[in-house]
Amino acid sequence: PIHGLRIGEYKSILSQSRFTFAPEGVHVESYRLSEALEVSSIPIVSCDDYFQGLFGEGHPIPCVNIWSWSELDALMNEIEGTGSYTLQVQEWWSGYKGNLRDRFKRLFDQGLVL
């Protein structure tokens, strides 16, 4: 169990969540970010240049400057107003993973392992 939850329970709760808060942990990125993306929950991260570098220009992952309920509430309400946002994030995530896979395959095929 992870903090009292079995992995299946955790994934079930996460997959039923429209949003998942994914603040930085020891590093800027946390496991919760990819876990949320994998179950089609919209992660909310800290506004940080790290994510721009990691995901590139135009990624749809919403961010906050300050982890306050008022900022989070305003952001979630804004996203709720766009009914297709979850689909947009899902499509982006699928494409991002496909591009990563292709990039690693090319590097591997060229004999360059990083």
C-alpha cells in the first residue's frame, strides 16, 4: 500500500479525478504528473521554465504561480468552461510519448544510447 492505498485503489481514484495537483517534490517534476496523464486526469503543475524545456512550446498542461485555493479554483473554472480540454491533453500526451519513442528508436538504431 502507498500511504494506506493499494495501487489499484490509487489508480482508480486518480482516474476518476478531473484534475490532479502535481506540485514539485524533491525535483520540479513528480511521479504524479505522468500518473495523472496516463489516466486522463489533467495535471496542474507549478509555472516553471522546466516544463517548457521538458515538454516544449505550446504544451497544454496548466500551471499556477502560487499554490493557493483562489488561483487553483480560478484555473479549474476556466478549464471547466472548455469542454474539450481533457481530450486536448490526452491527444497531446499520446503524441508526446510517440515522439519520444521515435526519437529513442532513432538514437538506438544509430548506436547512440543516452
